[in-house]
Amino acid sequence: MNKGFLSKKSFHPAKLSNQKKVWEAERRKEEERHQIEVLKKERLEELEREEEAKRNCLLKGEKYVERLNWMYEAPIGFEEQAKEEVVRKEDKEEKQNDKEESQKKISRDPIVMAQERRKEEIQKIMKNPMKLREIEEKEIKRLINRWDIDKTQRENIQKKIWITSEKGKVGEEIIRKHDELFKWWREMKREQRMTRNNN
């Protein structure tokens, strides 16, 4: 009987398609073996790391705690990007929260509220020249009544105050003028004492 027809059957081992299937199956088995070896090596490395960590804890005198860090680790390429993005987002949120919190604290602080009201009042006064003039006159009267000064000295004080007020920096100058006048008055009193002591 002639057996040549067997090479044309689908199950014949000499057929190229069957040889290809066998070759692919062998390749898959080799890849699986290789992957299994890689996984075994990784597992051995992990076990060595754990043992080393246990030894280090024992040497330090601490209790070793097993952790499941591998559950929370991201893929290698994704990890760096994610950390940078998270840090940036957290920084932005913290800055915004810090600004908002500081503004809330400042707005609630009674001292700051009083300072703001005082600034607003000063701005209103600075815009109103009549009110500035009244404040200057009150300040002059107060200074003159406070010190025992003769008539010529009073006129000098009034001239100094009116000259500085005409320059336009009235609100800020009143405090400076007060200090200058007080210093001038002290010098005058000192000179008077010196002349009395010398005579």
C-alpha cells in the first residue's frame, strides 16, 4: 500500500503548518520558563531585602513591622510624573489655603480692623481741607496751652505750623511738627536754665 498520501493530511508532522505550531508552542514554553525565572529572582531579592530589614531592626533594637508597600507602588515611569504633579498641586493648594487663612485671620483681628478704620478716617480727613485746617488749629491751641510760652514764641510756633501745612503734607506733618516743636521747646527751656545758672 502506498503511504505518500499521509503527508497531505492535517495531522502529519512533516507538514510546515504543523511544524510552525510546534515551534510556536516551544517558544511560548521558553518565554514562560524565562518569566518564571525572572519572577523567582525578584522574589528572592525581595526576601533578601526583608531579611536585611529584619536584621537591621534587630540590631537597632526596634520591632520589625511587615508592610504591604508593593500594593501602593505605581509603575516606574508613572511614579515620577505622579509625584511631581501631586507635589505641585499640593503646593498650590497650600499657598491658596495659607493666603485664605491669613486673610480670614486678619479680617477677624480687632486690632487690624481698628487700624483699617483709622486709615479710612485719615484718608477722609486728608481729602477734606477744611477738616485739616480745624485739626491744625486744635493742635496749635493744644501746643500753646500746654507750654508756658510768651507771645513771640507763640507766633513762631504758629508760623512754623502754617508754613508746613501749606506744603500739602498736613496729616503726616502734624505728628512730625509736634515732635519738632517739643524738641524746640525743650531746647528753649534748656537755654533759659543755662542763662539763669550762668547769671
